[in-house]
Amino acid sequence: MPEYDFRQTKKHYLCISYYFQHKTMAKVGYIFKANHYDSYEADKEWMLKFGCVQVIEEETDHELMRPQWKQLMNALDRGDELVVSKFSNAVRGVRELAVCIEMCRIKVVRLISIHDRIDSRNELFKETTAAEVLEMIGALPEEIAALRKSSSHIMLLQKNIKSPSKTAKTLSRTEREKTIVDMYNSGYSIDDIANVNGYSSKSSIFRILNKYHVDLNRGRTKGPRRKKGIEETE
């Protein structure tokens, strides 16, 4: 039986280690193009200067499914580097953040968040403290909710603000009433609803909302509307 050469085995493992340390790593950026996202251009420039071979830009219409984000997470390879503008811009919740971090850990992917000032390799943003990381995680749900509200706001405008060929005045009565209900449920003010739909009287708006049994749940209009003369409040 030939003698086993441990030196060859050691040399083999050293070669594998050298490969993983020196193979070409890919840097890629991801930005969800939220409509209120003012630093989009600056973040994209930061990613390109950092060396990202591609900056993936997810459109607002895809906020719910995030198909490009999912493809990116599946395509990441060992040793790659993922750069996001902000965790609340990339993931849709704390649970998804945990999945992202775990996947990056398993694949040994470096994870960088520009505005959260976090680098999993601890080469950038060395001054970021554990308290700041915890604060980021705590604020994540609120920031994501604001992003979703903004995206829904724009999508609703695109859906309900028709072209000049079919303005609010030319919509059918049912269409106008449905638009009013949808806008109220999406957080629009009564003034905005009246202006978009061509109403000069707020009472007409409330009459339609009451017709469709909409829960009036904002400010001084909270609760059922009363007829004039019975302590009506606007």
C-alpha cells in the first residue's frame, strides 16, 4: 500500500484557500426607486464609485413582489458584495432583513448599507455603534410603512387621475364615487378629494362616503356625520 502524501493534501487545501481569497468577487448595488427617495442619484453614484458592476433599480410598481431583489439574492455567490441604499429601502420587514443577513452569512457575502452606515466586514463606517444598529432595526417597520404609503399614493394617482379625454367631470357617477372612496381610504385629505373630483362642497364628499359606509376615522371628521343643526362637525 503506497504511503499517503500529507504534503500534497496540505498543498491542495492551500490552493483552494488561495482561490476563495483571490477569485474575482462581484460588487452589486440595489435601489428600490421609491417616489420620495431623494438621494437616488447620489446613492447610485456612490455604488458605481465603490466598484459595483451593476446597480439594480426596482420600479415602484413592483413594491409588493420585488422580483429583481429576489433574483439578486438567489444570484449572489460566495464572496460577493451587496450594497443597498438603506435596509428599509431594500427589505419589506424585519423578518426579510433577518433572511437577507442569514443568506449573506451562509454565502460569505459582504453586506453594506450606505445610509445605515453598516458594513459587515467592518472596513467602512467603523464608528457605527451597536446601539445605532439596534436603533436602525427598531425604526425599520416605521420607515418601511412610510415607503409603502408613498408608493401606494403614487400608484393611486396614476390609477385615478385620468387623461384629459376622461376627466373627473366626464367620469360616470359610479366611477367618481368609487374614486372618492378609494382616495379617502388611502389617506387623502377632504380638500384634495374635492379638488380632484370637481366638488366645491365638502358635504357632498361626506354624503358619498356615508353612502358607501366608509369609516370616517381622521381628526375632526371621526365618527358618523350628523345632519346640519345636530352639532355637525367638519
